[in-house]
Amino acid sequence: MTAAGEAVLQVLWGASPCVNSFDRCLNISSSGVSFKFNVKYAKNKGTGYAELHNGLKSRWRVCAFHGVDRDSHGKTGCNRLKSGCCKCRRIESIDGLTVDNGRQPSFPNKSESNEPNVQDFKLDRQLKNGKAGISSNDKLNASGSITNTVHKVWAKSVEDEAWDLLRESIVYYCGNPVGTIAANDPNDSTILNYDQVFIRDFIPSGIAFLLKGEYDIVRNFILHTLQLQSWEKTMDCHSPGQGLMPASFKVRTVPLDGDDSATEEVLDPDFGEAAIGRVAPVDSGLWWIILLRAYGKCSGDLSVQERVDVQTGIKMILKLCLADGFDMFPTLLVTDGSCMIDRRMGIHGHPLEIQALFYSALLSAREMLTPEDGSADLIRALNNRLVALSFHIREYYWIDMKKLNEIYRYKTEEYSYDAVNKFNIYPDQIPPWLVEFMPHIGGYLIGNLQPAHMDFRFFSLGNLWSVVSSLATVDQSHAILDLIEAKWAELVADMPLKICYPALEGQEWRIITGSDPKNTYCHYFNCHDVIFIFLTSAFSNYLILPPNLDFIFCYSPWSYHNGGSWPTLLWQVSYYGIYEFH
């Protein structure tokens, strides 16, 4: 087992503190991250695909933890200022990351040269010209050593640049780091709420800081967001249940009461009452519990999760999720836009992403809850829900070629306790694209399940987190990775990784998204031919327009949440690659 594998496994599911070396934790290109992808596609897809896979393999660690540039939220900042505030009475410029003991952590020195050693290139030139005066074996060994050196220097320089960008996005509250902003683009004048710290967006950043050994920012984030949990939150005179965690928060500077010459910093949370569409952040509390456990496992500091206020916060989230309702299923019933896909995309009901996070949070909470008389009933309900939820997802959400053939032969309108078609699924709703998409070897968990409705779209985060959290069985986990391998061109393409597949188009897009232009990208074509192709990435779209041409404007899919590319999803693929290698 490599040091990288041990480190990442310890962060999420380990039993002891992990190695605090970022290089060892993230240098996973030689482990099981792409353990089967490169071989097959180098043979079947030619030089271009081989270069793509080799490039992804060597750059994996950068993509997997570069999550702060993700442009993924459609909410505006709220106006309420009296939320959490400190008594510092002044604003200071923070140039570094201050820790509790007063020590200044080491930052990458930008003045240091990241260029490869000149002597290495000289030796390489000698080898090429045959003037080195050494044996052929020595030449081969020396050349390989040079190549490795150049690759390590290049990777290190990219890693340093990534860390510089990540640290530039850090948000400070009273001189202490409390998170990272959602997006940091100086060329974008439309800020909206991208300058806020989002719970879900901080998770990949928090994991990176934990692997780096910088625990204070994660600890501050956990405790400050916990304080915001109890703040009053209303929308049109209605208050949601206790335990709801905010979607995001912002540090604001306001005048001190009674003294206009002094200022103080306040934390201003948004629980969805100011967000575009007023979407509820169902996933925030689940991510918070998962990160809390990861902090304890990686840092070895269990005092945080043992605090009374933290234990109370965990119980409030669990009571909110485990509350009795009208639903007959063990899955959580949520509205559209309640998770990473925070805009209308037809995921209302029981989306897979929420169920996978729910299962993972229940497992984490069960381990962290302190045994006491008051929590016995809660733990009993938690255990019962885990059993029912895992069975429901594994049995009814799973789809492969065998299950697809069974659905084709479903009888409908069955009324009995032992009905085969329990949800009255009509075979006619199987989409045409699914037959071509489904490989003979492999399968996945569908996106949603409700009476008379199965959402057959492949949602990357839900499937990957089902694998990471062991919600999927071992065989199902292997099958999901087999499907990603078989459909690499569709799911990864030129910019990994598609958030869902396929994208909604045409009338389906208009009805399901409400004609949401953000879940498309602009597309231009003349009256006769499509003449331009957009290269859509997770961060921007690029268009080259020839002069003197008339165009018709319309919308096309494969952008943002509608089949867009999100490189931040790669860290979960990387995790499972390490887990599989282990």
C-alpha cells in the first residue's frame, strides 16, 4: 500500500492520523487511480486518446483537489448583517495563515525557481548526440532519470501554483482562516455570491488542507458554521426545521454599534432565503458531518467532535433528517436544487446524490456520537435507517444490462405485496439513448426513483460517492468503474468529468429546467450549417467568430449542471482508485 493510498484512506475512513505530507498524499499517478483506463484505450482509441489518458494520469493530483475555481452556484448574498460577529473592533490585513500557537506555517516561495536543472538538460543532450561516453544501459538509465526529474519539477511547479491560487481564495474572520470562496476570477465583474464560503465547495479544499497538515482552517470552518446552525432563519414568516446548516456565509465589515469610528466583522449566513430560486441546502449538514469525521481521523484531534456543542449539532442534523413524514421510502425526499446541482434539473424527489451523502453522514455520525442515555433512541433509529437505505438503493436504483432486460418485460398495474414491478414502471419510459449507452459489462445507480418514474441519467457525484461510502456493494462498485472505463469518451471526453449524462436538450430542456439559459451554452450557426464548436470547460467557454457572417442564436446543452464538465469530481475517482488498489 503506497503512502498516498494510506493518506487518502485515513482522511475519510481511516482509523488513525494520516501522513501529513501533501506530496505523498497526492502523488497517486503510480497507484491505482487509472489502473485499467490507460491500457485499454491506448490500444483501442489511438494516439490522441493515449495522450489524453497519460496526461490525465500525470496531472491527476492537481485536478482532484483544485476545487475552488468551480463556478457552480446561482445564489445572491443576503442583506442580514446581525448574524455571527466578533469583538475585534478592527480590520487587519492578513498576509499569512495564523495558527493558534502563533507559528507561521511555511508557504511556497514564489521567488524560488521551478525550472529543471541545467545539468540534466546537458546530460540529456549528450545522450542524444551519443557523446556521453557511457554504455547503452547507462544511457538508458540516465535518460529515464532525467525524464523523471523533469516530470517531478513540472509537477511540483504546477502544484505550487495550485496552492498559491487556493491560498489566495482563503477567507479570514478576525484574523483566522475560516474557508475558501466559491470562485476567484478577477476578470469576472458579476460577483453575485461567488465571494462567499460555501459548505459543499469547501469540502475538496478542506480535504486538501487536511492532507497538507494545515488543520486550523478546517477546524475553524467546522466550529464557525456550527455557530450559524442555530441562527434564526425565516422566509415569508416561515422557519425551517432546527438543524439546517447554511448553504454559505460571508464575512462582512460593519460599523460598531454606538461608535462609527470602529468596525467589527460579522458572519452573514445564507440558508437559501436569499439564493436564486430560494433552494434549500439539504446537503450542507451532511457534508459538515463528513468533514468533521475526516478532520478527526486526519488530525487525531478528537476533542472537537467530543465537544458538547458539536455533539448537539450532529444530533440536530440527524433529527431533521430522520424525522417522520408521509414518505414510505427510507430515502430523503427533497426539492429540486437541494444539492450540488442547485438549479432546476428535474432531480426533485429522491436524488441519488442526497441519498449517498445521507448514508455516509449516518455512518460518520454513528461513529462520532458519544454513548449516553439521551442518544440511545437516536442511535437505534440511525441503525434502522442505514439498513433500510442501503437495501433500497442497492436493490431498486441499480441498472445494468440484465436489469434493463427485466424492465422491458415488466408487467404493470400489479396490486400485491409480492409485486415484481413495485413502483409501476412502464417499459415505454426507457429512453433510446440508454440502450446504446449501457455496456455489456458494467452498470450504475440511476439518478432518481419515484412511483412510475425512473431517472435513468448517470449522475457522477451520486455514483462516485456511493462507491466511496460503500453504499454500493463491492460488485456494483466494480461495475460502476467498468462503466466509466467503457464510456470514457462520453463521461470524460476532453475535459473531465461530466456531472451527468446525457444532457437535456430541446423541448425536454425547456420543460424540465424551465428554459434555464445557465444550463446551456451559446451556440451559433448559419442558416445551412453548424460552423462552430464550443469547447466547454468547468470554468469558461471559448468562441472564435469569423468576420462577415450572419448567425442565428440558440441554446445547446452540455454546460454547467446540464452535462457540464467538473474537474473537481476527479478527487473522488482518485480516492476510489486508491481504495481499489488497497
